[in-house]
Amino acid sequence: MEVRGLTKRFPGVVALDDVTFAARAGEVHALVGENGAGKSTLIKVLTGVHHPDQGHLVHQGEPVSFATPLAAQHAGISTIYQEVNLIPLMSVARNLCLGREPRTRFGLIDFGRMHREADRTLREYGVQVDVRRPLRELGVGAQQMVALARAVSVDARVVIMDEPTSSLEPREVETLFGVIRRLRDRGIAVVYVSHRLEELYAVCDTVTVLRDGRVVHTGPLAETDRLTLVSLMLGRPLGEVRAEGVTKFSGAHDTGQEPVLFAEGLTRRHQLHDISLRIRPGEVLGLGGLLGSGRSETAKAIAGALPLGSGRITVAGTALRTGSTPAAIRAGISLLPEDRKAEGIVPGLSVRENIALAALPRLSRFGLVSDTRIDAVVDTFMKRLRIKASGPHQKVGELSGGNQQKVLLARWLAMHPKVLLLDEPTRGIDIGAKAEVQKLIDELAEDGLGVLLISSDVEELIEGSDRVVVLRDGAVVGELSGDDVTEDRLMQAIAAAAEEEAVTHG
Ligand SMILES: Nc1ncnc2c1ncn2[C@@H]1O[C@H](COP(=O)(O)OP(=O)(O)OP(=O)(O)O)[C@@H](O)[C@H]1O
Ligand SMILES: [Mg+2]
């Protein structure tokens, strides 16, 4: 699959500028670049979602044009989009077979066979679920696996993955890589988009770097080291990139003595078991653990988004009514949720409105909100997070995936909370802006905020946190502080808890 001289414009922006790109059979091709560089747009042109303004597509040696995504799919081009686009209310099995359900000889859907086949397919991907349940009851990671299994099981010649691992845990990522390698060995062309560089080196053969809609480099990945790749993506000299190091965190913070947040005995049937935490002003408390260990649930419980069986939460000395989001917000708790699509962004509203939405009460005086104050706040965050948009009035739905996330992050930061709960704050955010977000977290802590940090990026968790509480199966199983906050210790704590469990369960 090839594109030559491709140009795609949107009002006010050239998303792709004279791009030439080829995905070859039996090759895994990494497509990288900053948020808004044009990766998703290129994919959408390859798959018939967008039509190029200039240039053309070549598929298996023949010029082609795809009128619709379905036409591209029929030609053997399968895509897993950045956002899972399945049907949440339908069963897992139905989602997997949509459009090609097995039929009985009367032409009705053969549910028995559909369920058996779906179950078998998903097991190959390491997913064990009741395939009759609605898809939306699955975690985001499992949903992504369903999307992947679906894309691959149609007869694909080209498989395109736009940030497929953003919600997967390490074990699922390994499964995915196994699938990718099998596809490559079968002579399928794989295009792989990710902001996680170590993943690219694990699975990709070739790399193409996009910057501001232009191809700035194509070649074998093994010949381009990590720093060179970053400098190509950012368009900054190698020396400058090298001087910056891996993360932007500055190290330990000076923390106040009295905790700003006390959470005691948080308990919810089957999910949380007697979890107690305290966060001091100026402290970044990391929550460690694997997917399903209860990290997100703990954050949600503190933010009032999850009803509790029992437990007490106190913010700055005042007890909070649990299970109420408004009460938590009034008390000064902000949560950046994990599932941004479902719990946050309003695509039809502007960047400005999306940022200012929640901060309005704070920005108003005597019930009046001054436009200039809103403008100032919006402008500050657009600059600091380097949000790429034509301006504050562009609709958020038109921004690239990573830039939408930055808008959501800006919204919660603009609220000036006392306690900030961040669930995967840098997921999907490019390497340049990631450093910016990390710097911001540091500065917020220095301003006296209490921060709870959840990150599946272990490096980020370790370097960003002053202390780490380790969860497993909804319970606290360990705590690391001071010099013990290291990757090894974290892995040990998680593994030790697993062993203990194996012993007690025989
Ligand atoms: N439907 C649209 N309308 C207007 N502008 C758009 C639209 N889709 C994309 N753009 C713009 O095109 C540019 C490229 O966006 P694209 O989504 O391709 O970036 P990306 O490389 O996938 O970024 P990310 O890493 O954040 O996913 C951005 O400036 C974006 O705002
Ligand atoms: Mg994208």
C-alpha cells in the first residue's frame, strides 16, 4: 500500500503536505510524530475516511481510490482506530462478527456457533470473558483487544493500528506484539502508530517520521536511535534533546506536615477493601499496581464518582460526603479520569469552552464571568501544554487525539484544586508535551497541591512520585518511600503480593 504526493487540507491547516509513504508486505512500519503531526489523517486517507486534495493511492501495484471505509475494508485494509469504535450495547460476540455473523440454514443468526467462535478467537488474544455480555461491560483494554481481533479476523492485507496499546497493560501488550509478529510472518503489511518509543523498537522494522504534515525521515528503525528519533519528531537539535533526559520530574518535593487528604477504610463490595491513603500538600503520591488492581476505582471513590460501602474522606480538615461528585469538587478535589471519551470532552464545543467549563465558578466574581479572565486562563494553558489548534475557538472534535487530551487536562488544572487525582495523565500525549505535563505536575506540587498519580508508565510513576502505595486486588499491599521508590522495588512489591496470594490460595 502506497501513497504518493499526498496533500490534505482542513480549514486553516495543512494536515498532510506532499506525503509519500509505503507499507510493504511482511513489514511492520512505525508512523511517529508529535500530537497533530498528521498521523491519524494519513491513516484516514489510506482507509477512505478522508479524500486527498492532491496525490494518489496505490494498492498492490494498482492505483486505487476508496470512496468509503467499507470499500477500503473490502480491499483488505483493516484499521484499529485511536478510539474504539464498536457498539457498546451489543454483545462481545456480536461486535466481533458484525456483518458476517454465522447463519443457520433458515438465515437466522446462529448464536451458539457465534458464541463458540468468538470465545475461541478471543482466547487466542488472551482475553477470557463471557462473550454474551455487552461490550461496554469490558475494561478499555479488553475492548481494544476485541477491536483488534475483529480487524485481524477479516481477510486483511494491510493492518493499520493507531495507538493500539494506549489502554493495554504490559501482558496484553506482549500478546498484541505476538499477534503483530504473526501477521508480519504471514506477509501482511502492518502500520503502527504509537507514542511509546520502546514499543516501536520492540516490534517495528521501518519508521517514518511526520512533522507538521511533512515526512522528515523514512528508513530502517534499527539505524535510528531513540534520541535521534525524538530530535526528528520535535525538530530540535540532537544535543538539546540529549540534555533533557528522560522525564521532566525534578525529584523530591518539600511537603507540608498535615495531610491535605485523608482517605480511610475505603470499601466497596468486590472492588475496594479497606484502602487508606493520605496525601500531604506538595506531595505526589503514586498508585502502583497492575490493571484491575483498583487504582482507578480508588481515584474515582475519592472523587465521589463511585459509591462506597464504607469509608471516610477528609479534605483540609473537613469531612466529605462520599459518593458525591459535586461535594468532592466543592471540597477541592479534581479528577482527570482514565476514560476521556466517556467522561469529559465535549467535541462540539470550542477549545475555550471546554477548558473554561468547569472553572467558571472560580473565574466569576459576584456571579459575573469576565471574558478577559477566561481568555487569559485559556491562553496560558494552550501555550503551556502546547495545544495545537487554529485558535481558542476551534471545535475540540477537530483536534488530533493527543490535543483533545491536553484540553481535558487543562480543564482540571484551571480549577485550581487542593487535591488533584491524575489517572494516566500522559497517555496518548507526545514526547515533547509529555515532558511539559510532567513539569506542570511538579510545579503544581510545589504550589502546595496534593497530587495522586496513576500511570502505567513505570518510569513516569517512579520518577514523578515522592511515595508509592502499591495496590493489588483492591487492597493496599505495600508502600515505597524515600530511596525505595525504584522500579525494582515496585516490581518486587507487586510480585511479592502475587506470591503470597498463590500461597494462601494453595
Ligand atoms: N476533521 C478535522 N477538521 C479540522 N482539522 C482537522 C480535522 N482532523 C484533523 N485536523 C487537523 O489536522 C492536523 C493533524 O491531525 P491528526 O489527527 O492527523 O494528528 P496526529 O498526528 O494523529 O496526532 P495525535 O498524536 O494527537 O493523535 C491537526 O492540526 C488537526 O487539528
Ligand atoms: Mg492521532
